[in-house]
Amino acid sequence: MRLSLTRFTDLGLNDSILSAIAEQGYETPTPIQARAIPQVLAGRDLIGLAQTGTGKTAAFVLPLIHQLLAENKQAPGRSCRALILAPTRELAAQIEEQVRAYTAHTRLTSAVIFGGVKAGPQIKTLARGVDILVATPGRLLDHLGERKARLDLTSFVVLDEADQMLDLGFIPAIRKLLRLVGKERQTLMFSATMVPAIRQLADDFLSNPETVAVTPPSKPVERIDQKVLYTEAADKPEALIDLMAPEAGKRTIIFTRTKHGADRVAKRLVKYGHKANAIHGDKSQNQRTRALDAFKSGESPVLVATDIAARGIDVDGVDLVVNYELPNVAENYVHRIGRTARAGATGRAVALCAPDERVMLKDIEKTMGVAIAGLNDAPPMPKGEAAKSKSRRRGGRRGQGQGQGEGAPSGQKRGGASGKPRQGGEDARGGKPQRNRRSGGGGQRRGPSATAAE
Ligand code: AMP
């Protein structure tokens, strides 16, 4: 991670925050932190253009904590002082883990709320009031609709990964939520890209915002050894087993287009001696958390995932990304392979490419501006596929449906008239109740967060 010349002690953050930062082992603020923290401390609304991996979470959480400590107010019942909205359950949980770490030396409380788990414990936690609430939009709207939550006394709002919210169809829900937050507030918005719909959202809900943009240290694609293996679709199961044989025990993420595909691939890998789990939107929250923990710890180093389930997974040390099927959207390929080569490391990516995916491969190469070397010779391009390539590109990004195979309707909006994401979004998906995970060493932290999603 690229670091700036500013020191954390230059930023004027509360000592309890500086202690927590030191415990995390952070020595210097990242560029987004060095530039965003002073703006937030000055009370400005902010648009942060930054991707995951730039340290953006701490860029908004640290000054937020400072502001809350300076205010020294009590959290309002059925509500929160600061609200952080995230597109997926995984991301919400990861943000709250960071909030816990950074508030470890304060009396501030935090909680996380997302769909797919029982509402009761969340309502109970909210009733007492929390300082920092991390939530996915759908479930929070449910609580608001049932008058179990209120936002009129909330004075800080962070919208994280706004572009993912857009892709998942959550913008109507976000607009509805933002209208319910008190006018006297500070609003921060983070997004990797600034597309017109996100610009409009900022214009409508942010007041004279400062914009801070950072580019990632170096494009991960430059640090990834990418290969493609040409194969018939029917031969993919066998090709994958061959490909994975020398990779046993290495941390690998395999992407499939569909949930069933993910299950099938994981099963087959297990049959051939690999320790593998599937993660997708039909898995209960418990199963997803267990699979992710086993992947992180190395106990089960192979994770077979769909795009939506994998979004926001922040695991360093992924050796290999396999695209069992190519994604329909070229940008998703870049997201997928970005799972390897994190934190400055180099990584490897292999795509299995069937004849009907050749068009996609071409789009991907064009998007990245690099040709992907073949592990075998490319058969001639099937007739008619080249023509398809052109019409695909004209189709644009949103219409391709990021959540293919995850129940995400192509080009449709998920938010209905109610502004609530329809079933099919990760946020709205069913699942079993789950105990909140903590990133080790917890236990002493007071606060209701441990019960929020039980
Ligand atoms: P994010 O972009 O928020 O997803 O952060 C990416 C990773 O960088 C997380 O694992 C953070 O714990 C880590 N991180 C955040 N800030 C710093 C920093 N100043 N120095 C080193 N690592 C950091």
C-alpha cells in the first residue's frame, strides 16, 4: 500500500484513536486517509473516489470516531449517531470489524444490521441506541418501516461503495434512507467510479462537498500473471481438476457464473482431495461466514464463489484466481482477478475459455488493454462470434447484469416503488441467524454489537 508523508499524529486525532491505529500496526496514513481525514474533521461533506485496498474505510471511520468523541453526546434510542451504509452483508460486517478495532479504547458502541438474519436481536440492540451503526439498506428500511428505527437524530452518514449500490439496484433505497436522516448532518460518499447516477445522488444529498480522489498504488492487473486455457465447455470440469492438481493447499478463489455451478465445482474439487467450500447468495449467513473463515485461516484454502458473494472479501495472500466461467461484464473480470495481487503482492489468474466465451475474452482484453497469453493454442474464433462482440459492447455495463446467475435481473432496477430492494439482492436474501464475527482478540469490548445479528 502506498503511504503518504503525513503522519497520523499530524492529523489531530484523539489519542485513543492513535493507540488503536498503533495496535493495528499502521505507521503512516494512506493517501486517501491523509487527504480525507482533515476534511471530515473540518466538518465538510466529502466525496471520496477510492477503491477497496486504498485504506478508505479508516479514512472515514477514524475522523467519524473523533467527531463522536468530541461531541460527547448520548446515542438516541432506536437510532444511531453515525450511520454507515454498505451494499453487502460481508462488507457491512468487515466495516464494523474495523469500527470495533478503532474504537477499542473508547466507550463508543457499534452494531451491524443486515438481512438474512433474525430481526429481533437487531431491534433490541437498536432500541438502546448505538453510536455507530453499519447497515445494508434493505434491512434498515424494514426496521424504519416498522418504526423500530429512526434516523432523524443521526448526524453523520457514510455511503460506502456507492457504485456497487448502483449496480445492485439500491439507489432508490438509499435515496429513501437519506431523506429520513436529519438535515443537520455531515454526509460522506465513497465510490470507485463517478458515474452520472452517483453524481446526481451527491448533488441531491451532499452539501458543497469536497472531492478527494486517489488512484490505487498500481493497477493490480499489472502485477498479475494472467493466462487463459482454451477448452470446450463440456471439458471444463476435467480441465479444472488438472489445473488444480499442482495447486493443492494454495489459497485459490474460483469464480463461477451461477450458484449451482459453484456448488458443483466445490463438490468435485472435494472429491479430488481439495479442501474447498462454495460461497453464494443461497448459503446461509452462517455457512458463508464459516467458509470465509476457513478460507482466511487456510483450513479450507479453495473458495468457489459467485461475483456478488465474493464482493468485498478482503483477504490478502490469494495465490490464484480461476475464472471457471468468464463474467458477462469485462469489469467484473478485473474485480475478480483483483482478489489476488492485493497489498502489493503479485498474483496469478487463469481463465477457462469455451468457444462461446471467446467474445467475452476479447472484451476483457480490450478493457484491460492487454492480451492474455494462452496456456494452449487458441482454436480459430467461432464464426459469427466477432460480430457479437461489437453489439455486446454497445449494450453497456448496467444492462449486462452484474449479478448474473445470482437472481439479479439484467438491466432491471431492483428497488421497487417502496424503494426496497427486491428479493434476489444479497441484502434481501434469506438465511439463518448468525453470531457476529469479530476479528480476534475481542471479548472485552462493551457495546451491543455482538448481539446485533444473533
Ligand atoms: P480498505 O481500502 O479500507 O478496504 O483497506 C484495505 C486494508 O488496508 C485493510 O486491511 C486495512 O486494515 C489496511 N489499512 C488501512 N489503513 C492502513 C494504513 N494506514 N497502513 C497500513 N494498512 C492500512
